[in-house]
Amino acid sequence: MSSAQYIIQAKRFCQEPEYLVCLPEDPLDDTAVWVVTSQKSHADFLCPFCGHPMHIYESYQTRLKTIPVQPHGHRSVLFKGRRFRCPCCHETVTESNPYRCPGTRITKRAALWIKSLLAHGLTIHSVQEITGIHWDTIRRVHETVMDESLKTYAVMLEQNHYKPRFLAVDEFAIHKGHTYATTVMDLESGFVIWVGKGRSLADFQKFFEEISPELLSDVKAVAMDMNASYNTLVSRYLPQAKIVYDRYHMQAQYGRDVLGVVRLEEARKHKAAADELKCKQTAAPIRKQPRHSVKRKCRNGSSTAS
């Protein structure tokens, strides 16, 4: 990186004249810290409670991680801000950090890089190896991306007057064990409409309480497994929709109720036949050799009859 490119990068990082940026001597040294100091005075802040000018009474520092220059590096930015106090109502206001990504300890520039890397299919572990940022921070940025995408998609569906026609209801395991959740999705678009914890009747009823009935007015059919709670609520809240059981559970139910009964009946018949044959063999007399015909051999070689 040349000096000109380094200065351009610094100007892009801090374009506001209210902040002073102190750059390290070596632009490729990730161990060096960029120091950003606030130049705001008390004239820039008015009390949000009474409207009077405020005075500087304290300074604070916040260290943020940013994207390193070298792979597997760790670069940070030290922001020095100020706190203000109103002399009239004695309320305090802390200057916000304009470079901090909300809810994290990284810069907005680092958050943009993380979003771009995740958008290209990289895993959270891979992004952590590249940026040196903790995986939990990357996970929170990932959740922010998903929330923004869901909100954008919801606005688009509302503008297009979206109404699903064919729904599917199913349950899935959240963790290893007996913790489950219920999901409802649109079979035509593949969009997940609702997810809730639990799989009981009360848990699934939350779907009809949280989703507007107007959105479900055009539902024609609902696919589900053979859970009694699902079809009960669907018949109550969506009387116009047909209930379709999936083929897997239909075959499983047929195997239990029909093939299972036939198998048990055949097993009982074979067991009864085997027991009867065993009783006949036990009742038959066993012919033994007469006692007087048994010959014993003496030690001297002669045989005697007993």
C-alpha cells in the first residue's frame, strides 16, 4: 500500500472534520492502533431535557476491532469521545461513536466486510479466520443481515398483496433431545411464514393468533403429518382449506394399523402351532432298553449280564 492509497483509505474511514485521526507510521502493521479523537465542543450539544448549552465534564475511550490489512491480523481503532453535563438540570449526555456497529465492538466498515463475506457463502468460522473477529460478533452481524432481509421481503410481499394458497405444517428438533418447534411455510414460494417453539395444541394456536386472518383467506389446502392438534386447529380457523396428510405418515400409519396387526396375528398362529408340536413330542413315550439285556464288561475281559 502506497502513502497516497493509505491517506485515501484514512479519509474514507473518517470524512467528518469533527474528528481527528492519528494514523500509525507503518500502514501494514496491524498491531498499531488508529486513534480517533472527537473535536466537538460544548457549543455543539444542547440539553435534550431543558435545551440549555451543556459543558464537557468527562472523556471516555472505546476500542473497536476493524478489518486487518494482513491475513489473520488484528487491527483496532481507539475512539476518544466526550460526555456532557447540563448546568441547569444536571442531566448527562454521552457522545455517540459514529464508527461503531450497533450492538457490537467492531466498526461499521468491518460489519460491511463481514456481510459481504457471508453473502458469498463463507461460514462464520471462515470469516473469523480471515478477519480475526470473534465468532459471536460475526453471528450477531449475520442475524442482523437475516432480520433486514426478512423485513425487506415482508415489505415486498405486502406491496404485491401476497396471500399464500398452499401451506405446510411440520415440527423439527431444535437441540439434541426433546425440544421441538413448529414451522409453517408456503409450498409454492418456499417462504417460511411462521416459526414457534413447541409442538402442542397451544403452541400451534399462536400461529393463528399472530398471523392476520386476511393473509390466510386464500388458503386452499394445508399439508401436515397425522398430528391431532394440527388438523383440529386448521379445521377451526381455516374451514375452507382441505387437509392433506403427507405420504410418509400415511404409509407409516398403514404399516402400524394394518401390516402390524397382520404380522402379529401370523406370529401368534406360528407360535401356537409350534407350542402344539412341542406338546405332542413331549407326550410321546420314550422306549428304553430292558435292564436285563444290559451287559457290563469286567476288568478281566469277561462280560456279565445284569
